[in-house]
Amino acid sequence: EALAKMMIPKQTRIAIFTQLFKDGVMVAAKDVRPTAKHPELDIPNLYVLKLLNSLKSREYVREQYNWNHFYWFLTNEGIEYLREYLHLPEEVVPATLKRKPGQQSGERPGFGGRGGFRRKEG
């Protein structure tokens, strides 16, 4: 039983992978019409859906679906795969892994401790 494969142009694939790696996440509406374009990339939305579905099947992204939109989040394996595919150095990391200046590891901004939302005693 042969599976139908979609041929996605290489430049389009690189554009999708670059955006995914840069942000660490990707969002796309569930719209498979040939005329539908992805709002950030100006390429057919169907290409984004199919390419990210392929990455999901290889466990390079984690998928969340809500209100007619797909949300994909890069896994550690996906980061390594895209880094190798796009020929990026180890120092380059997605925006989701970058720390804000002054933020300590494991610290969630605005929660817990003295800087949180708790009422002051006394």
C-alpha cells in the first residue's frame, strides 16, 4: 500500500524550519484550502500543516490543537534535527530556550517568593 507524499519545495521547507527553530513554536490554522496562506511565512498553509505533521510523526515536535488552530512545540530531538538540517552552530538556540537577563534557572517570572502575587503579611 503506497502512501501519498507531498512534494514541498526546498526553499519553502527551509523557510518553515528556520521560523520553527527561531521561535521554538509554530502556529497554523486548520485550513487546507490551496489558497490559504500562513500569516507569518506567506506560503501555502497546507505545506506548514503537512511538514509539521511529518515532524510530529518523528517526535521532533509536540502538537496541541485548540479552537481550529494547531500549536507545535519543538522537542530536544527536534532542536538537534533542525540544527543539523539547517547547519546551525551549537550556540544558536530557539527563543523558547533563551533566558531573559536577570532570570535565574528554574524561576518562573511573577510566581512565588517575594516577587510573586501573594499578599504581604502584616
